[in-house]
Amino acid sequence: MKKSIFKNRWLPYLLISPQIVIVLVFFFWPSFESLRLSAFKVSPFGDRQIFVGLENFSRLLISAEYHRSVFHSFVFSGGVTFLGLSLSLFIAALANQKIRGLRFYRTAVLWTYGIAPPVSGIIWLFIFHPSYGFLPYLLSMVTTYEFNWLLKGWVAILLVIFAATWAHLGYNVAFFLAGLQTIPKSVMDAAKVDGASGFSLFRWITFPLLSPVTFFLFIMNMVFSFFETFGIIHAVTQGGPGDATTIMVYKTYLDGFVHMRMGLSAAQSVILMAMVISLTVVQFRYTERKVFY
Amino acid sequence: MNGAVLNQSRKPQRDWKKLVIHLLLILSVCLIGFPLYYGFVISTQSMEESIQKPQKLLPSGYLLENYKKVWNRIQMGQLLLNSSIVALVVSLGKIAISILSAFAIVYFNFRGKQIAFWMIFVTLMLPVPVRIISTYQVVSYLGWVDTYAGLTIPLIASATATFLFRQFYLTIPDELVDAAKIDGSGPLRFLWSILLPNSGANMAALFVVMFIYGWNQYLWPLMITNSDKMKVVVVGIASTVPVGTQLPEWNLVMAAAMMALIPPVLVVILMQRWFVHGLIESEK
């Protein structure tokens, strides 16, 4: 808290107003509108709204289609988070050693932060392409299994998991590297004196000391794969084959903008909102982010 | 004597360890680089080359031809221009309004400060997808559909940038404020000639992170634009993917993907130092 401050009656309001106006108009108003709409049935052109209470929610609760989208979301997010965290921890641990060429290695990994998820999706789409892609071709040399994402749901999920993980790798590595650099050298030296080295040093010293970063990244990867990967699904699989890659955010979009079921879509938005709020609260409670007075 | 012997016996082992680390890192870098390399190689081949079996994983001679063709086909110039406008307005806008709000929060006492702070904080929990339909309605109510204002302004609020500047201002010694007051300079003067010149590193850091955020937006531009003239590149290249009976011109798709990928990746590489700082600091 600052002790020295300026005194002015209206200036602080003027300074903070641009941000507050944007927050009110584009965050609070739409969020309340979503909350309100979730209790209505809306005609396809939006001209008639009938109050239905919690009916939209109860319809979702019994909808097998919705259950599948929840399941797909968790498989997808779990895959992205697990694959992303293990790969990036492995790379960060290597890139934290005292060796030559570190700057090159770090840049050669961190650049992936710039990849837009949909662009990543399109490149991976071609790598997975059943007739022309490199990966099915490679696999066809060792197996006769038809590795075709257009026919097999799990291959399609794998495709979008790879695309999302690739686009998010730079982010994860940057945080792991920063975390590794905060581990005091004295702790490492003490462990080495006690005879720890290589993997045991990593398993018993580095990994536990990194757990706050790992936890933070776990939450951020869940949030990323739940909310920021819409572009991959939309540009690559369109939720298919069948609904194998229809994750919750994509289903919300389909119901709202394609099937014109606004109320149902709004109810799904509210559920997503509850999820992201709980993830953020958990994250702030268990990591030491000191943004508050 | 003894120590020298020990050292000699340990040295080869350490070299061997370093070699393994190098090999593993090179393997990882190749694995991570492969999709980019693959996309680039395909973008330099003719359509026939790009779909033959087995594919050649070496560049061919069609680079210029492919890039020109796809540039004209999807008006790449306009797409890149729109993406640049969106990324610049969003990143600079976020930085500007966050500097002002953080300044108000740190250097003034005013009624409703706590509420304002919380309102900005809550935006962290409201990503675009969870309020998409209603935000679209609000923007169309304002008449901003298919305009740059509609594309950028709803994305400009930023809790993380506000927190970062707030943290930074709190580290500025109080003596500087007192000195400014004694000199008779007001708060805006203090902001302009003391705080801003010292915020360079933070601004650069946030700029990279927010530029990437703006450039890589997909859902919002997809919703809010409907003319080709307003499309951004990430949305535009998705339309080059061949469907159904269209020619499998994957060489052109990859050329388009490369052009959408290169600007943000260059920003990350050229500003790597600031970007890592910005990423880590703004999440603290």
C-alpha cells in the first residue's frame, strides 16, 4: 500500500473509467444476459422469449448428447494437460542444465508460443490426413490398422490433442524453466553431497519443489483446453466424426449459432462459467498469487 | 594428487552425461520443429508432389508460385492487415487502459476503488466462449458487427495487465512522489515523466503476450465479421482447407498456414527476453 498519494476528486474516476466501461459493457452485461437467457426458451429468430425456469438445465442434465460432450471435454483436456505437462517438464529439466547452446535450445522450444491453435490444427490435420498424411503413411508400414480420423473417434481426439499440445508447449516450458530457476542452488548442492544424482535428484528434490508451478500449469492447461481450443475443433474436425470431438465449448456454439437454441446454449454457457470460476478460485486459493490488498 | 586422479576419472563420465542431454534436447527440438518443417516443405512443393506417396521431406521449387497463388486467392494482404490491426489495437489498448487503471488504483484513494478492482479481477473468469452469444448481441446492438471497433474493443479489458502495472507501481519509492509534489507537478505529469519512462520493460513484455493473444483470436472474429474484407488471417486460412471434391491443394493450405504463423512467431523470437518476463510476471 502506498503511503504517498495524490488528492483529486474526479481524476481517479476518469483514469479508471475506460477499463470499467469496457468491463461493464462487454463482460458484465453479456454475462448477466447469459444468466437471464438460460431461464428462457427463445424462438429461432429471437423475437419471442418464454420463461421456463430451470428447464434448460434439466434438459441438459438428461441429455445423452450433452453428457457425451462433457466426457469428450474431459478426455481432451486431460490428454492435453497430461501430454503437455510431461513433455514440457522433460524439456525444461534438460534445458536447465549447464551446457553449451542453451539459448539456442530455449528459443527452439519457446517459439511455439506464437502458434495460433487453429493454425496448429490445420498443420496437424494434414499430418493425420488419411490419404496423404505423413503419420498414417508411417503407420501403414508397420500395421494394417486403419489409422483414419474420419472413421475413428479416438484418432480424431488424438489429432486435436496433438494440435492443442503443440500450440501450448512454449507457454508450459516458459513457466517450468522459470520455476526451475527459483530452486536454490544450495538445496541442489546439499542433495548432491548426500549422494543424490540424475533421476533421483529430480524425483525427490526438483519435482516436489516444482509442485506449485506444476499445479498452476495444471489449472492453466485445463482452462486453455476447455476454453481456448474452440478454433482447433471448428477449423479441423467440426466436432466429428459423429460427435467424437464435440467438446462443451463447441456444443455451446453449435446450439447457439447453428441450431438456434439460444436458451439451451445460454444454459451451457452458465455451466462453463461456473467451471472457469471454480478453477480460478482453486488456483488463487492454492497458489500464492498475491494480487490482493 | 588424489584429487587429480578423482577428477580425471570423473571427467569422461560428465562429458558422456552432457552428450546424452544434448542428444535428448536435439531430439525434442526436432520433434517440436517437425510440424513446422513439414508444413514448410509441403508449401514449397507442387500439388502432385505434396500428395504423392511417399512424400519427399525436402523443399521443392514451387515456393514463390504457391505463396503468390494463395496470396491472391484469399486476399492474404487484407487478412494480414486486419490481423495486424487487431493485434496492435488490442495489445496497445490493453496496455494503455491498464496503465491508467493501475495508476488510479495505486496513487489515489477514492470511493468504490475496491469494487472497481474486483470488477477488473472478475474478467479473468469470463473468457470469450462463456459469454459469446450475449456479447455478440451487445455488439450488434451497438451496430459494431463487421467493424474494427467490434473486432477489438470487446477484447481490450485486461486484469493481468492491470495487476502487473499495479505490482510495478508499488515498487516505485514513495520519495519520488513526494519529490514530484514538492516540485509542484500534478499526478498526470508524474505519470508521464516518472512512471511511463520506467515502465518500458513491462510494456514490452505485455506487448508480446497481448499481441499474440490478439493475433491468435479465432472465435470472436469468426462471430463478429461476415464480409471477406474484415476477416482476420487465422479465420481466413481455415477456408483454404479442401473439402469434398475440391482439389487437394494442400501445398497451398500449408503456404497459407506459414504466412499466418510467421508474424506472431517472429514477434516471440525477436522479443523472447521480454516475452518470458511478461508471461511469468503477469501471472504472479
